[in-house]
Amino acid sequence: MDQKLKEELYARLKDNSRLLDFLLDSMFDGVFFLDLSKARREWFNQVFINKLGYRDAADLPENYDWHAHVFTDDLKQAEHNLLEHLDNPKVPLEGVVRYRHLDGSIIHMRYRGIVVHDDAGEPVRLFGTHTDVTAYKEAEFEIKRLNKDYERIFNGTQDTMFLIEIVGYRRFRFIRNNKMHEKMTGISYEQLAGKTPEELMGEKVGAKVTSHYQRCVDRQETITYEETLPFKTGQTTWLTTLTPHINPIGVSYIVGSSKEISKLKELEQKLHHSAYSDYLTQLPNRRQFFEHLEDRLNEQNQPPCSLLFIDLNDFKGINDRFGHQVGDEVLIDFAAFLKQQFKEGAFLARVGGDEFMVLLEGHFEEVILKRLIENLQTTMRARKLFTSLNAVVTPAIGYARFPEDGETIEKLVREADRYMYQNKTKHKLRA
């Protein structure tokens, strides 16, 4: 830095009032020079007079007192600041005061000052500058308002909410959670703040949670997913939404919110069970069986399988003679019989009143299937559960093999149904 130029500037300021006027009127939003004696004389530059709403000094009313524009509390604070500075020069002479404009609006001015002393060391003048910080103050107020709104929403919502800092690749740190999150998980803010998912929930669960966070960052878009997590309050199912806030030049965050949906999932499971299960036997119903069979036949490699179609002989007679309640008991017991006979590698279903189907995995020679059917019928006849009815309950069973007897559901069912009726006819002839 050229010290000579500084000296030249000081000299020119002394000799050239235009430079000084430029400095006072163009570099600041207000300049003041106050007499600290009892006379209380003061001088303000043109810019400051304009800031208060006057065109120039000539517009100022007679016996004008600038104190009338300052908020009383701010004026007291500024006077207190001056006294502290006079007592201890290390205390900076600066602060913010509010002025009231002629139109009623409020102007926030930051002041900085320096005390001028006489030869005896007594304070006689106060020189200072003003900087208009109204825009900053309004922004500060808006930020505070938004923060209040944020806090009200953050802690007032019924959803659990949490804020996560993105530290690096697969590296995340919890910043805070809301009161509902504390209540639902049993994890306080103090226990959560600064922890990684692994530190908070253990390596296994934490790694699973981290993978979701990283997926959100990779996509740079909001994602929603279901997850089941263990907490002190118990294992709970959540519907979680993650929204990334990526800042390429600074810290980035993820805002998370979760809804507890355990009861909803339980209801969904009950509805699914009701829609896909037979209420009486608790076996899969017709809808579930044929959806399963369709998926099975659409598998890429199409491994072989076989279909059994079962109908109970003389079941209508049992209902007619003993009533539907007894008939229901027969169906329940027959379903239990099938479960006992086909413990593995089979998909069982009740597809009609007394009609059942069984899907067997793997290749079966026709002779093997016939022997299996005979064994089922023999075992069923040997059961003594229905002797009190004075009626014999036996199954008529048909079969079809995939792909030998058909490559579509319609062909397989038609073939199994045809064979089953042949079996039923033989039963009637024997009877």
C-alpha cells in the first residue's frame, strides 16, 4: 500500500471541500456531528434529512428536534451505549436505532460513532455515520417469522419429522427430530442429534436406512417408501417420505417425514386375506388359486406341474339330511385332511362349494398321479370322522399335467374336470 497516496488524500480533503462533500453525501446513508455540551447543537447531512422524508434542511420545522423521529427505547439504548463508550473506549460506539419516516414507515439505521475530545481531554463532539439496514431487518424479521412457522409445522404435525445432514457418500448425520418423532420412537432430540443411522439404530438396520437416504440423494428428488423399524416403543411400520435439499457449494440436507401405518397395514392384510382366502376352511380361494396358477404358467422356464380337481361325492345329500352346519364341518375337516396329505410342494384351494384344487410342482408320470389319487381316496374312506352321520364321504379326483394335457389354464381345468367326472361316475356305479 502506498502511504504517500494516503497522505496526499488527507491533504486534499483539507483543501478540497468537494471531496469531503462527496464522502459525506455519497458514501453513507447519513452523517451526524453532535455537540455534547449542554447547547445540544447538531448537524446532519442532506442524505440523512432525505431519509427521514424531508427534501432539504429548509423543510425542517422551526425548533426541529430529530429525537422525535427516534423510538424512545432505542434512544435510551443509544445514550446508554454512549455512556459505556465514554467510560470504556474499548466498548464500540455502535448500534441500531429505529427512525419514524414522515409517511409513518420505520427506518432501521445502524450508527457508528467516534467521540472528539478537547485539549483538556473532555468529550465535546460526536461524529458518526448511519447505514440504512431496513431491508436486512425486514429480511431478518421474515426469517424469524418463517422459523416460527417452520417450528409450528415441524412440531405441530401428527407426522414424525426429522432433518438429516448429507456428510458424504452413504454418510449421513441426524440433526434434529420433532416432538411426534420423539413420542413415536422413544428417541429424544439429545439421543438423536449428531448420530449416524448406524450409531442410532445399529449396523444392520442403520445400513438399510442409509441405503434409502443415498437413493434419495442419487435421484435428487422426493422418494416415498414403506419400512419396518424396531424402536423402544416396538416394531413399527412407517410410510416415509424423503425430500432432498442439495446445495452444490455448501451443506446439503434431507427432510424426512413418516406416518405410522402399522394398523393400516394390518387392515390391508385382513382385507387381502378376506379377498384371497376362503372364510370357512382358511384355504386360498378361487381368485387366489387362479392368479397363482396364471403366474406359475407364465414363468420364464415353465417347469412342469400337475393340477388336481377334487369334488366330494354325495355332499349335497349330507347338506340335505343333516343341515348346512354339518356340511360346513365336513368341508373344514376335508380341508384339514388335504393340508395333512400335502404338507410341502403343493398349493391348495377351495374353489367352490365342495370343490377343491391342488397344484403340484414338478413332473409326474400319469401312473404316479393315478396311484396318488387312489391313495387319497383310500385314506379318506378309512377315516372314521363321519361315521356318526351314517354317510361315507369320499372325493372324486381328476388330474391334468402341464404341459402334456394343456398349456393354458382353460385346457388344464377342462381336462382335470373331465377326468374328475369320470371318477365320480365310477363312484355312482359302485354305489
